[in-house]
Amino acid sequence: MKQGRELTLEQDGPLWRGRFAAMASPCECLVRGVSEGLAREMAECVAQEAWRIEKKFSRYRDDNLLAAINAGDEQWVAVDEETVRLLDFAEHCWQLSDGAFDITSGVLRRAWRFDGSDQIPESGQVEALLPLVGWGKVEREAGKIRLQKGMELDLGGIGKEYAVDSAFQLAGKLSDADLLVNFGGDLVARAASTPWQVGMEGTARPMVGQLQFTSGALATSGDSRRFLLRDGIRYSHVLDPRSGWPVANAPRAVTVFGQQCTQAGLLSTLALLQGEAAENLLQEAGVHYWIQWGDDAPAIG
């Protein structure tokens, strides 16, 4: 999915806000107490890194490395060090979740269309795709990867959080000023003294609370915008790759506070995949979290 490469910069007192679009999300870079020139340089650094990662790993393109891997037709495809690190992390997630987090599960979208309608696929459609799902079927050797025919990788479950952390690190090297990087609600920030204030969105309310912090990251996983509804039953877009069907009794949304966006994103996704046991995982992890089960106020831990 190609998006316009436009960055705007606005000032509000000591705060500079750079805005752009990437990864199908509104993105921003906030910097406090610097010159306009430095603010623009930092915002452009963030935007360029987001666009670079999107171009390289988006599954909506047919001209990038991910497309080459998915079109490999059972041939080995060379991968660089950055891709190896992402694949290693994806394997770590797969192991931690006992196979519930699987970047080969994107092929299931051929059967599922989470557009708010009541169009549930036939069981046979889902079962026909299951042979193409399973990280354990992926072959890897040093600097290369091979997929079985028909299989695909989809890095959407980790790509945005990775981009947030990467862009934050690069921009942070330009200045020690207060900095916040936010890609569609997944964010990481630092501040020397004055905390950042971040609003917490709910499924039925535009705002359910605020969080103040000087260092850390937030990531959210949920189905508030992607779901199916039939006979009063809501089908979440969070699919269990082992069955090909939505996770039963999953929360509507899980937000986790951590030190890195990738860490927070991993925990929020793993919690969602636990279904009704989501809160148990978060409590065992010992993290701060917000979990929304319906339209009621979120549970906070």
C-alpha cells in the first residue's frame, strides 16, 4: 500500500509536532524545547524510517523483500541482518505463545474479511488453508529462508511496533530533547522532567483515562474496527492459526505499558490470543495494562 510521502510540522509553544501517514496509520513525532530546524530534522528522521520499513516489509507491495520471500516458489531467498532479527523475534513470539502467534497465518485472510458484515466463511474454506499455516514448516539457514509452495509471511503483527522503536532510537541520537514517537496509537517516549500525557481510548468512549510518564512505551491490540457480527455473535479479527478461527471470548482491546514498543506489543497481542484468560497472562507478566471486554470501562492492572 503506497501512501503519500508528506510531512507537516506544527508548533504549539515549546512543542513541535510532525505529522505524516505510514502503515495505514496517522503518525506523529513530538519534540519539546528545540529549534524549528532541529524539530524538522528529527521529525523527518522518524518519517523516513517509518516509510523505509513500510516499503521493505509491507505485505501490500509486490516489489519488496517480503514479496520476494512470499513468491519464492520453494526456493531459498537471501535475507539481510535486519530481516533475520525480525524473523528471530517472530520465532520467539511463536514459541512463547505455543503457536498462537504465527506470522504465516496471514493466508487465512483469503477466507476471512473482517469488514463488520455477517459474512462468516464455510469451515471447508478455512480448513483448506490450514496446510499453508505453521511457522514450524518454514526452513531457515544462515542468511536465507525458504517457504513451502503457497505459504506467506505477514509481519503486520510486529512491524509497526518495530518501526516505532527503530524511529525513536534514530531520532533520539540527534538530540537529548523530550521526544515522543506515535504510530497509530503505538508509541514510545522520553522526557527529562515534564511527563508526557497520553489519552487512553475506549471502544465506546472517545477517552477512558490518561496516563502520564517520562519514559516508556504503549501498544494496543484489539478488534474495535475489524470484526464480523452474525446472530448477535461478534467474531474478532484475532485468529488462532492452529484452528483458523477467531479466538473465543477475546477482549475487545488490550493496551500494555512497557519499556519498548515491541515488548508492549508482544504482550498485548499474546494476551488477546489467550481469550478469556488474557488478564491472567498480563498479571503474570507484572506489567501495567488496560483491558476492555466490552463497552464498559476497562479493567486496569
